[in-house]
Amino acid sequence: MKFLNYIKIILINFFLLYFLLYALEIFINYKNGKLFKKTRLYYLNKDSKKNSNQKIYLNFGSYKLIDKNNDILPLSGYEKNKILLCLNEKNEPIYFYSDKNGFNNENLSGNENILLIGDSYVQGMCVQNKDNLNAQFKKFNLDTSSLGVGGNGPLLEFATYKEFNSDYQFNKLILFLTIDNDYYDLSNEKKNKILMNYLNKENFKQNLSNLQNKKKKIEILDNYFGDKTERLWNDFLSVYHFNLKQVGNLIEDLIKGKNLNNDNYLYLQDNEIDKLFIKIIENFNKSATQNKIEFFIVFNSITPDILYAKSLNQKKFQKLINKKISDIKSYLEIHEIRYFDYSDYLTKNYNEDNISLIFKKINNKWDHYTEKGFSILTKEIVNLMN
């Protein structure tokens, strides 16, 4: 009898604890604007059922595999398929149809003369394809190809360029830098031997376009994603927050001490990473010069929370980032590489009250550019090239 009472007390306390944690989970999601919002898996499952004859895949970022020991490192997602890129500020899914190499290039005309290299901004997050950079350039009668992949840092971008540039025609090359992410990304990318081979071995390529490696790539992506379309129960737990994901993240952050302390900025104070960054730009420029291609660099704007820094940690981060931008600009000016800095433009023409015209918020956090943000950026790049 006592044993049953103990079990009863344990169960009651367990359910009370879960109830309190669930209440905290609801509060966190409400505060972050995520309360009961549908997930990418929800839309993936829903649309896959509607279109049973067409496979739909989630977007893939190569950075997710750089710490793995696979035979090859995929540098793009599924090829010639419908891809769920992201959920926009209205929690609506954004799709694109990937090209022969897995990039967001719909309706290539064959007359492209500009190649865009970068991260999620170049890939088109998180706007409809009619508003992304490829589409914006078309408004100026310029045809572009994009090798953008969300989460890519400078080394992944160089590897992607080196691996696939011969599959695209262009006489102008535009490298987009996202400095508030790039140094952190590079601090991780430099640990990957395959990526470093792209930089240190002049003729190195993985030959990802050959049939054997295409098959390996699909196996690696399939193993990474698993059978997502069958995980309806997990998706239900996530949408209604029964999995206590945000509480778990909060506890993990507390344990790891991820509270924006100074240690988080060590990668911005590492001379080896600085030199590596410049070497990557050097190699882009060298390739462009050898192939008689015009080379331009675009600095994506830092996000508004850093652009208009308020807290001490934000101001420290802003100072470090501005120093990095200044150092890179000095290198570009010495080597006569033309560039455009979107942060400078926004600082002169916008303020805290109207910056939401340029940047959108998703889940109460500053995210990527709005349609207008992409439009203005493209116009300024066209002016730079002219």
C-alpha cells in the first residue's frame, strides 16, 4: 500500500512539474511570436499528401554536415526538385524548384552574365521567388545565376564557387558578405579538411557533378533528413509545444553559458581567421582576374539590433564587426576591388523608426530583407557595376 502511495505522489509531482514547464513553454513561445505556429514539417507533410506524385524536400545547408566524416561534403541540396525554403513573416511556406546542381535558379534563360555567391540572402530567404535577387536583377534586364545557400560562410562560398562555377556562364561575379555571421561561420568551416583543400590545393574539386558522387550526395542527404514526411506525431508535439523545446533550449543555454558573454566574440579576435578571410577573397579575385571576369563585393547590412546597438554586448559586437568591415575595405581599396556597403547606405537613409521597410521580423527577431530591401540593394549594385 505504501509503495502505491509513493508511486501516486511521484506521478502527481511529475504532472505538476510538467504542467509548470508547459506553462513556461507557452509563455516563451507567446513572447517570441511562435505560439501554435505551423512548422516546416507541417507544410511538408501537408503538401506532400496533396502532391503525391511529386516529392518535396526541405532546404539543406552544407554547414550542417561540416563536422561529419562523410566521403564527400555536399555543397547544395536536392537537384531538380521542389524545395521548401523557409516560412515567411506570415508563417507561409516559400518554395523554389532547384536547378541541376540543387541551387535556387528557376527559369534560367541561358543568357545569364552575372553569378551571385553568398548565403541565405542570395538564396532568397525569405521572400517569394518573384522578389529575390535573381528576380530583382531581371527588372534591370540583367540575367543572373545564384549559388547561394543558407548558412554558408566564406569558405563554403569559395568551395561552392570553385566546384560549380564552370556549369554557369557569366562575365561578372558578385560575392555577398554577411559580416555579422561570416567570421563565426569561418571559425567552424576551417576545421573541415575538405573545405580547406579547396583553398589550399589549386586544382582541388570533389567532382560532385559526376554520377557516382550525385548518388552519394542523395544518400547523405536522405540519411541526414530521415523520413520527415512520416513524422506526423513529432510535428504535432512541436506545433502545440508538448515537446517543451523552448524550455529545453533555455536550459541548454543556461548550462552552456550562452548569454552573450565576451567569450562568444573570441572568433572576432583571432588573427588566423582574419588572414583566412582575406585569403579567400584573394582567391576569388585571382580566379576572376585569370578568367577576365569583373569582380565585385557586396557587404550585406548588419541586422538592425546591431546597426542600432543599445546594450553593452551589442555595442561591443558592433565595434568588432565595424573593425572587420573596415579592414576588408582597406584590402579591397588597395587591390582596386569595387564594393558596396549596405549598412552605410541604410545608416544614411533610414533610422530605427523606418528600418522595418528594409528588414522584416520573423518570430519577433530581425530576419532577412523585405521585398523593398532586396529591391533597393539590387538598384545600388547595378549602380556600382555601371
